[in-house]
Amino acid sequence: MNEYEIIIIGSGMGGLVCGNLLAKEGYNVCVLEKNKQLGGCLQTFARDKVIFDSSVHYIGGLEKGQNLYQLFRYLGLMDKLKLQRVEGDFDRIIISGDSNEYPFAQGYDNFIKKLSAYFPGEEDAIKTYCEKIREVCNKFPLYNLETGGSADEKQSVFDLGAKTFIESLTQEKKLQAVLAGNNILYAGEGDETPFYVHALIENSYIESSWKCIDGASQISKLLAGNIRSKGGTIMRNTEVTRIITDNGRISFVQLSDGRKLFAKQFVSNLHPAKTIELTEPNIFRQVYTQRIRSLKDTVSCFIINIVLKKDSFKYFSHNYYYHKEGYLWNQVDYTENNWPLGYALFITPSSRHTVYANAITIFTYMRYEEVQKWENTFNTSSHEQSRGDDYELFKQQKAEKLINLVCEKFSSLKDCIQNYYTASPLSLRDYLGNTNGSLYGIAKDYKEPLKTFISPNTKIPNLYLTGQNLNLHGILGAGISGIVAATAVTGNDDIIKKIKHA
Ligand SMILES: Cc1cc2nc3c(=O)[nH]c(=O)nc-3n(C[C@H](O)[C@H](O)[C@H](O)COP(=O)(O)OP(=O)(O)OC[C@H]3O[C@@H](n4cnc5c(N)ncnc54)[C@H](O)[C@@H]3O)c2cc1C
């Protein structure tokens, strides 16, 4: 009766890594993806023949021996990926009313040296900040591809807030604003974000920063190819609408076209609340269901993808993070009048254009409530539906406001724009399959660290979870969630040892 040993619902980074690891262990894997394109946040698309990344613009930890390098090497990706190492600084922080571009350089010594030059007398604070990042990262064995480690050790860093810690380092407000200046990377909010989230992400980019030439979808294509080459199956345009149990175990998944697919074990790459929604009522304990449903998701965003006029805007590999002075940890609480309070700006490298950029992506926070009046529409490339002229006008007005703000810093940009395309929280919702277009899934809260802890094991013995909601978002975080889920399925740590020694 079982057609497959493992069915994975969703082909995001977590699902594909989990599928790869299990296929390498000899399991017969089948991945089901609702979209035409695989990869979730790894999807790319083209406008005016220019490639855009839908989400992922840079990746850390890919230098020889580093964590993501080891995983990608074990999965046979390192020789095949078209990567560009970011030159020098990976990020530059810019703040309104200040012409400085504060550099975040790769390598801890460089990081300290370059930033200290802007903050005379603050070198010790910057050093302490870097030491703390490394100390925190060492408390997470899997982040270092190690097994074991005690929960108590992690506990000691779980309840440290990012804002509190950064403010404790120095009285210098500008340095505080710079150290947390790229907090849109993890949707940092003052009263909630734990320092460990900040540390695990910053460390990865300080260690080494990389961009995918011609887009990040190459990662999902290679991962899918690996599964197929091991005899596995990848089904696109295949949406799971129900997860059906029999005698306390998952028996099959029902697809939107009515088909049923059977397997011995199931891994869901969906948001845990979505996974619960697809199962029959009362399959999970009420306390678990209530806890998951009560968790807050990170905010959504508004994205502008700009096609640039030929040879008009010089390429640079670093990213920019801007915020209005005084709005560091509360950019999500914008009003209609002061939006946007910050933005991130990225350029994806192209194999065809190296001196000049052919595209720029800018994103800023946008709360779901702003687009709620169009929430009954659904629009993806395989299910096209107009959301209406008023929605297009709304997006155009927002885009112009954001472009005007960006042009305060990049004054020549306006004349370089050939065309632009926008995405709203509804685009993220429809392409990623979550309920509110959340940027990074469940928001972590240092005041309630255990509440947001999601185990790969569920009460149903043959249903496992993977994806960014498990431990950490990002390509590294979701990749590690794939390891966590594969380890839960196999019931031992061997896979981690194999990755470490690949
Ligand atoms: C705007 C943005 C920018 C980002 N930038 C970066 C960056 O520069 N670097 C970085 O490292 N990280 C970045 N991230 C974060 C990172 O991309 C994500 O954390 C990570 O890719 C999420 O992986 P995941 O495994 O959780 O799955 P997801 O990417 O969420 O994929 C889930 C998949 O499941 C599918 N699915 C959903 N429901 C169903 C269903 N019912 N049936 C079948 N399939 C279904 C979806 O279509 C999707 O393909 C960014 C995220 C966003 C949104």
C-alpha cells in the first residue's frame, strides 16, 4: 500500500535538505510542492529578462570548513554552485542624517578594526560584542555540526535579549544603532528578539559572506536533482490539502486534485500551524495546538525589484541596511505617515553583467493588515488572478514612497530605473503558503524561550516537522532544520557525523 518510504510536504530549504539526507541514507523519498517552482524562499523569477531572487540574497558560512560549507559539500553542491564571495564588507549600515557608511567586514579581526575606526574609544565594546557572539554560537552544538550538548548550556543564553545586551555594551547610541543596524535580517523587535538569534546570523556572515550568481534557485535545483538521482520523486504543482490518519498514524496525504499518496513516514516543511490545519481535528493534544496557534509570526514586507537601465548603476557586492535615526528596534510600528522607517538593499550578481548591476532589490517592513482588504484574492504564476486596480495603485504609491527614501542616499538611482515590480505580504503568503506573509515564520521571544521551541517530533509517531520554524530561519537555519528532521527520522546522529567529516 505504501508508495513511498518518506513523503515530504513542501520543497523549501528544510524539506529539500531533509529529503537529500534521507535519500543518501537509502530512503525512497517523495517531495510534494504546491508551486510550479521548487524551493520556497529560494525561488527566482525573471522580469524584462533580468533574474531576481524572491527572498534569499546572501548566505554565510560557505568558506572551507565552515558549517554551511560542510553541509553543501556533503550534499555534493560545493563544486556545482555558481557563487561569488562578497568583497570586503558584507553589509553597510546607514542612518538618516549621517553620511557615514558603517562597515561590517568579514573576519572578526577586520570587523573590529574597520568598525572601531568609526568609534574611537569603543574598540573594547566592539571586541566584547564579538566575543559574546562567538561564545553564544558555541552553545549550539548543531550549529557547529557537533552532537550532544546539554539543554542547560543553551538555557544560559536563551533569555538574553538582543537589545538589552547591545545597550549594555556601550553608552554610545550610534554604535548601538550600528551593531543592530541590519536587524531586518531577523525582524528584530526590542522587547522580544533574543541575542542568540542575532548572534547565530551575524556570526555566519562575519565568518564569510556569499552571493549566488544568477540567483539562489540553483540551490533548490541541485538539491532536487540529487533526490531524483537517488530514485526519489519530486512533484511540482502538487498541493497537499489534507493529512489523514488511521489508528494514530498518518496514512496518506490528500492532494488538491483528489489523489491520495501513501507513505510510511511524513515530514512537513510547512509552518506548524499550517500542518495542524491540514490534519483532522483533535489529532494533536489541545495544549499543543493552542500553544502553536498562539505563537506570533514575524512581520511581513514590501519588496521592490528594480530593472536598471543598461550600464547605468555600478555593481557592488555589499548590502545596505538603512533606518531612520531613533527607529532601531521599533520599525515594525510605523504609521501611515512615517512609513518606511528602514530598508534593506541588495544586488544579485549576474553572469552577464559584472561592472554594472542590472537589477536592485529593496525591501522594508509591511504589516499584513495593510493588504487585508485584498486577502480573498490569490495570485501566483500558476494561478493568476488580478487583485484589482486599487491594489495596484496601493502598491504604486508605496513603491514611490520607498524609492524616494532610497534616493535620498542613492541620488542617481531614479534616473537608472527602467522598470520596477513589487511584491506585498500577499505575494509572500501565496508563494510560501503561510497565513500572513510572515518574513521568517515564528518570532522568537527571549522572555519565553521555551514557548517557541518546536521539536521535529510530533505526537504522531510517523509525522515530523522541518523548516525555519524549528530552530532558526535563513538558509543556514532551515538547512540545519533539515538535518534535525532527518536525524529524527533515522533515530540516530550518524548523519551529523558524516556531514562534519565530509
Ligand atoms: C524576503 C526574504 C528575504 C530573505 N533573505 C534571506 C537571505 O538573504 N539569506 C538567508 O539565508 N535567508 C533569507 N531569508 C530566509 C530564508 O529564505 C528562509 O528562512 C528559508 O528559506 C525558509 O525555508 P523553509 O524550509 O522553512 O521553507 P519555505 O521556504 O518556507 O518553503 C516552504 C515550501 O512549502 C510549500 N508549501 C506550502 N504549503 C504547501 C502545501 N499545502 N502543499 C505542498 N507544498 C506546500 C511552499 O510553496 C514552499 O515552497 C529570507 C526570507 C524572506 C521572506
